[in-house]
Amino acid sequence: MKTLKTNWTNNEFKAYILLYAANADYIVTDTEKDIILELVDQKQYHTIYAELNYDNDYTSIQKIQYNIEKFNYSENDIKKLLSEIKELFLSDGKFDYLEKYMLKSLERIFKA
């Protein structure tokens, strides 16, 4: 199995994972987009969005795992990231089944 490496900054990685999560319900709301744009500028957002749209789930998961390791995320860092993802999900006032499933899936990925 080949590891998929990236040359992202930590903010670009967070933008990627938040955008990946925001797509759980197949709709990225304006509020979700604004939250992500707090991490990266408009150009980076569009670059990351295009990359995410090109990636399949397997590729995305590989990139997420690589960057968790690359940036040496501790257990507390992971908890904070999961909290940020949950806040992103709640930003539109609902936390639907697909978002709950995505959060559980990401928890499993981070433990791997």
C-alpha cells in the first residue's frame, strides 16, 4: 500500500479535513465555507476543494492519516480537531445522520 504524501501546511490540512467532513451530507453551506475560509484564503480553498473533488474516499483517508502523523497530532490535538468538526456540523443548526456517521468514521481513522 502506497502512502499518499502531501506538502500542505497545517492550516491547509485542517481546511481539507473540514471540507471533507462538510461534504458528509453532500452540501457545503455558506457558513461551513466561511469557517473553512478562516483557515485558508480563497485561492487555497478552491485548490483544496478541487483536490478533494478529485480524490476518492480511500485517497482522502490516506491523506488524512498521513497528515495526522506528519503534524504529530497528540490525543488532545485529535480531540480538539474532532470538536472543531462537530462545531462545523452544528453550524447550520442540525446534526444529521450522515454527519454523525462521518464524525464516528473520523474518530476511527484517527485511532488507526
